[in-house]
Amino acid sequence: MTKSVFYHAGCPVCVSAEQDIVSLIGSDKVEIVHLGEQKSRIDEAESKGVKSVPALLTPSGNVLHLNFGASISDVKG
């Protein structure tokens, strides 16, 4: 993996964190995944270790959980 992946659910906490991540890392180095709109990627996020959103998956495979917005189970609905 060469890019970071930022998973979020579209809540205000997530959108604010997304803006900060893109500003810090650069839009060319991060893939944004809105799990509320891309529910097919929830299993992927879980398999990578995402427990809550917003979360940033680094290229080395570390998951950084940021400002708790929602648990993955909440996103699953």
C-alpha cells in the first residue's frame, strides 16, 4: 500500500478530521473512504483493524483512531 486510507462516516467530526488529514498529508497521498456511502468497504476496514471512525490506515498498516465519531457497528447500521 502506498497511500494512507482515511475511513469515515460523514459526521461533522469525520468531515473536520478529513479536512485536516488532507491538509497535513496531501490529497495525492490519502484515499478517502466514506463508509456511509461505500458500505461495501466496511468489511475491508474491519479486517484492517478499524474499530471506529474517523480512522487513518497508514501505508505500513497501522490504524490511527481519531476523535471518536462512531463505532464500526454503528456504521453497519
